[in-house]
Amino acid sequence: MTTTSVKRLPAENGRSGWEAISRRSLPVRSLEGNVTADWLIIGAGFAGLSAARRLLQLRPYDKIVVLDASEIGKGTSGRNSGFMIDVPHNLSSSEYASGGLDATRLEMAQNRAAIAFAKEAADEYAMSSETFDPAGKINAAATARGMRLNISFGQSLRSAGEKHAFLNAAEMQEITGSDYYLGGLFTPGAVLIQPANYIREFAAGLSRKIDLFERSPVTALTRNKGTWAAISPRGKVTAPNVILGVNGHIDDFGHFRGRLMHIFAYASMTAPFPAEDFGRQVSGRDRWALLPADAMGATVRKITSCGQSRIVIRTKYTYETTITVSDHRMAKMATEHRNSLDARFPGLKELPFEYSWAGRLCLSRNHVPAFGEIEEGLYSACCENGLGTVKSTLAGIMAAELATGTASEQLEQYMDHAAPSRLPPEPFAWLGINSVIRLQELRAGREG
Ligand SMILES: Cc1cc2nc3c(=O)[nH]c(=O)nc-3n(C[C@H](O)[C@H](O)[C@H](O)COP(=O)(O)OP(=O)(O)OC[C@H]3O[C@@H](n4cnc5c(N)ncnc54)[C@H](O)[C@@H]3O)c2cc1C
């Protein structure tokens, strides 16, 4: 018998505004006692829930159990900016499309397969357009450098035959109500989700056919005579096959240690303000979604519901070896958000933030997932490289196909990557990665 103790469990850093304004229809159920299943999935984010949905399609009569340490929508899957992006989106350099034409085409095909899978789920689970909105996104540029990055990104999209449109400063102002931006690059294929709604409605849709247990952390995983057992404080799940959809926590399960970068991203959401006259005057149309032209800049979204608007802003990253950050750091990041918001929307200076939060991303140095059968009957669908709404969705689908022996060209292409490469030992990794982030953020300047 082999046993791995899971020493660190997920923790929340601030309350996600998306989660706070989202309603959940599904009662919380925790694991009590011993359960046997055909499949156990650990983690109920994009990866874990997508794996469950794909397994249901492939093995409709099998028993599937999903365990999560937290509550659906409170983890990183319910605290992101909600951009499901089809075009290349490489966060580890300031240019999004850093590969050649073939790599760009493959990445787009993979991202689109994940978005199509998400759309099928959104249709089946009757998600509204507030939850799942195929509206496209704009890469907004506030500096001459940002404009150059947009032009270069536009060129790579043109070479790949992809639809895109450049927007000038007046058009950006008409959309956002702000004269901060010099221009933008619109691409139509992105879907904007309300992430907490999406993940909750996805889970509620699945829950008719699977057993989903929240507040049920896995504290140890054992293997005995070909069967896995996941131990939780008040129960145990035994299954021959396990899929890990725990993203960066995969190294707390003893795999890919020293190969994954845990990057914190920080966001804030304003209090609501009236959408009509005042809202339109200071912040333009009811809904828009801006990514920064420089990947190290600020992501800004405006949402409107029942006559009330809010702005959500994400900017700044840090690399951490811990799973929580200090209150001091959280306050500092909220101040950064305030400065970025005020610079763009001076008319909202008096409007407070209602929520500020952070969440953990998982990146590998060589931009590959931590994927595959890592022990007999144990599969990893982890390391989303910062774009988990699509990459973790895809990893979950692929893990279900791999685990059921469902061969496809897509799976073959997906599996064709190196393992995540090794990081320098600590504290050199911490120092090096944070220095690179700081330098890139300084270079991004007014984009942040
Ligand atoms: C501020 C911010 C903005 C972002 N914006 C975007 C964006 O616009 N677009 C985009 O694509 N991505 C974005 N991301 C990243 C995105 O949120 C992640 O990539 C995504 O959540 C990863 O999904 P996942 O399912 O792989 O992992 P997670 O969402 O982290 O889910 C893993 C689950 O595993 C559970 N778990 C871990 N350990 C255990 C255990 N021992 N026992 C039981 N359960 C366990 C956790 O509770 C968690 O629910 C953003 C992230 C942040 C923080």
C-alpha cells in the first residue's frame, strides 16, 4: 500500500465579488462515510467539472464522485476575470502570440474546442447571457508600446486568417466612456462569463447525474491492490480511477514538485452604480471587456444587471510559495486597483470597491500543462498556464478521454508536449520570478 498525505489545502484570499453577487441553487453537500465509485474527480473547478461532464458522455452508466475542499464558486474558478479566450494568450511574455503559425493555429483550435464544449454545457444548463456571453473582447492599448503590440498581434492573426478589427481612440471612448485608451484590437471569438455563476450552474447541471461533495478536502490518497482511496475528514471515496483537477495543488499531492510557478493575480469590484445617465456618461456602454494590449497590464470589465453597473479590474501579479498572502499585500493591491481605475474613470473616483480578492494561477516555465497518467489509474489535468477557463476545460476533457482509452487526433496532439521544466531552487525562483514580473509590469507602464 502507498499513501500520500496532502499537507496543504486551498485557502481563500479575500471574497470574490463574482461569488458574492452570484446566487447558488444547489445545496452544499459534504462527504460523510464511505463511498465507492467508478471514477473519482478531485477538484470542482473548470478542469474537474469538465472532466465529469466528458466522463458522463463517455460512460453514462458509471458512478462519478467529485470532491472539493471548498464550496463551488469560491475557488479560483469563481474568482477570475471571466475571459474565455480563443486566440493565443501567452502570459509568460508580454506578447500574447509568441509561437509560429502552426503553433498559433493549433492553440486556437484547442481553445475553440474547449469553448464549444463550454457552450454546449451552457445551452444544456440554460445559462443566461449574463453568465455566458459570446461577445468577443478588446485588447486595449493606452501607450505607444501597447499600440505596437496590438499591431504585431493583429499581424499574427492576419497570417492565421483570423477575423479582427482595430478600433481608434474615439471608438474606444464611445464604448468605455474613457479617453484613456489610444486604440484597441477586437477579436470576436471570446466568450465572457460571470465565472461564479458559470461554475455553479455547471455544477448544478451535473449534480443530477453525479455525486458532488463540497467542503470535503482530500487529506490523503492511498493505493491498495489497484484501487485508490481518497481520505477526507468525515469520509472516504474508493475508486479504481482518479482524475486530479486541482491545478497548482497537484504539487501538494506530491507530483510535479519544483516545476510549477504559483502566481497570484489580484482583482477588485466596485460597488454598484446606476447604469442609466450617470453610468453611461462616465463609463460608456452597459457591458464591455478589455484585456491589456501588454499582457502585464490591467484587465477591465463593466457588467450591468437590473439597472446597476459595476467595474471589475485585475492588475498585478506576484509569485508566492505560500497559499495565502498577507492583509498588507491585499491592501496594497487594492490601492493599485484604485489608481488604475481612477486614471481610466475619473468620474468614478468617489465610488468605493466593494470586494478585493486574490487567486492562484499555475504556470510552467515552458508553458505546458502538467497532464497525463502520473501513476496507474491516477490522471492529472493541472497547470492551466493562466487561462484556465479554456485550458483547464480542455485538460479536463482530455483527461477523461485518456482515462477511458478514447483515442482521438485531438488527444494525440494534446499529449504531444514536454513535461513542465524544472525551476531553480528556492529562494532563487522566488527572487528571479518576482523580479521578472516587476520588470515586465514597469515596462507595461500605463497599461497597468
Ligand atoms: C484574478 C484572476 C483573474 C483571472 N482571469 C482569468 C481570465 O479572464 N480567463 C482565464 O481563462 N483565466 C483567468 N484566471 C485563471 C483561472 O481562474 C484559472 O486558470 C482557473 O480557475 C483554473 O481552473 P482549474 O479547474 O484548473 O483550477 P481551480 O479553479 O483552482 O480549481 C481547483 C479546485 O481543486 C480544489 N482542491 C485543491 N486541493 C484540493 C484537495 N486537497 N481536496 C479537494 N479539493 C481540492 C480547489 O478547492 C479548487 O476548487 C484568473 C485568475 C485570477 C485569480
